[in-house]
Amino acid sequence: MAKSELIGKSKSIIKSNAAKKVLLYLFFVLVSAVFWVFNTANKPQIHDVELPFSIVNIPDSVLFLSDPPQQINVSLKETAINVMFKKKTKIEINFAEYDMSNSVFRINEQQLNAIVRDKYGKESLINSIMPDSISLRYVDPRRDVKQVPISLDFVARSNIQYEIVGNVVMSTDSATVYGSHDVLSGINEVYTYHVVEKELKDTLYRKVAISPLSSVRIEPREITVMVPVEKLIKRERVIQVVVKNKPENVNVITFPSTVKVSYLVPQSQYNNFDKRISAIVDYNDILYSPTLNKVEVRIGEMPMIYKNVSLDVDSVEYIIEKFDL
């Protein structure tokens, strides 16, 4: 079919009554859609906005005992068109305008409403504001301050195949407390919240919050706690059997004279040869059971870091030699 024939048929279809009806229908659909969009956009809608809030020009002699709000939550009733074209705004308050000069900064409900309304036109209706007012106490951080120790309420337990090696370490052991002189005089330490960590298999770094106190500000508000944890490694050694509590004129020879001891030790201590571990025979046990040819052998002195210590035998044979002094 030639190109000219196709163009001719297309023109005839467009000029037909059916095509005109379809185009007219589509035109009215488009007009209706545009009308619906504008009608919807002009209807009032309720929505929430978050206005960033800050206090500026705060003197160096002022430290708030609690943090000012970072934002003001406002519930508004306004048209979608207003929402679409309105620029995002924020609230900045000059400290001096609302300083009560008695260690109190206060913006009452009426004042805060006026501040928020000033950010919007008459076409916007304010339903609610949260917080509805702001009241902050402050102190002079150069004078109203005290340094106190931090009492750590922390329990740590390792998995059975691991060991806590060394002490729990805090990022700082003291806190700075700000408040009035009367309140500070009764504070001698601060406490962390109670924390329990179980089944530890690796060195732990954990943030722990300090429990707040009324009418004061505590810095820092949290500390980092480090719990050193290492895997336990099995080790075996041969050690000498030592007889204790024997008279000077007595010599006790045990068979065998050495025993094998096995224990678990933290990985970092595996190659540290510690001679303090010992296998002990008590001469008094021999005196109390003279008819037996064996005596119990026990584990004597050993380092605290050794765990699950055991001997390969529970008793040894012996002979006694006596001689004159």
C-alpha cells in the first residue's frame, strides 16, 4: 500500500463522526481532571509540620540544665496549594528576649503561639503546638559545678570457653555535675544504669547511660565500657610432686615423682610459663592412713587465670625415709 493511500485513510478516519466523538470525550475528561485537581488543592487539609527550633546569643555564663527542644511540632489546617508553595521555615529565639533574670528562660503558651503564627499567613489555621510552652532552668557553668566519681553498675559474664581477662575499663571514671549550690552539696557520686552482659565471646565495647538526677545536668551522659575477653586454650604440663608438712628428719619419695596437669588459659597467656602451679602431697594424710600404700595428690598453688585445672592421677605411691638429725 502506498504512503499516500495510508495518509488519506488516516484523514478520513479522523474526520469521521466516531473519531470526533472520541476526541470530544477525551477533551472533557481532561478538563474534568484539571478541575478536580484544582478543586482538591483548594480544600483545607490537616497536616503536621516540624519547625526547627534554636535559641541564639546564649551568654557563656548560661548553661541549661535540660536541653531545649530541637523542633516545634505544629498541626495545621490549610490548602494543599499553600503547602505546595510554602517555603520551609525555622524558629530562632534570642535568649535575652525571654530571659526571666532568675536563672529561668521561659516562653509561655501565648508567646509561643504568637511566634508560630508569625511564620504562617491568615490562610493557615493552627490546631495545636507541641510543646505548647518552653521553660528551662540554667546555671553559671563557671561557678555552679562539681566533679564526682561514676559508680558503675555493670555485670559481665563470659561464655564457658572464654574468660574475662583484667578489669572492666571505663572511658572516664568521673562526671561533671552542674546545678545550684544547695543541690550540688548533696551529690557525691553518680550511677550508671544497671547493665548485664552474658555469654561474652569477644572483647565488648558497650555504651552505658548515666542515671539522671533531678535539678542538675550531668556530663557526660553516657560512658563507654570495655570488657576484655579472650578465648581459653587447653594446655598440658608435667610438674613435680611436692610433699608438705613433713618433719625435717623425714624424706618422702613419691612414685611417680611428676604428674601431668591440664588447664585452660587465656590465649594471650598460652606461652607464659608460670611455675606457681604445683601438685601437693600432704604428709599428714600419710600419718592418718599409715596402712595404705597410696596418698592423695592435690592441686596446690596456681594462678587465678587458670581454669578447669586437673591432674592425670588422683594419688601416688610413696616410701618414707627417716634419718637422724
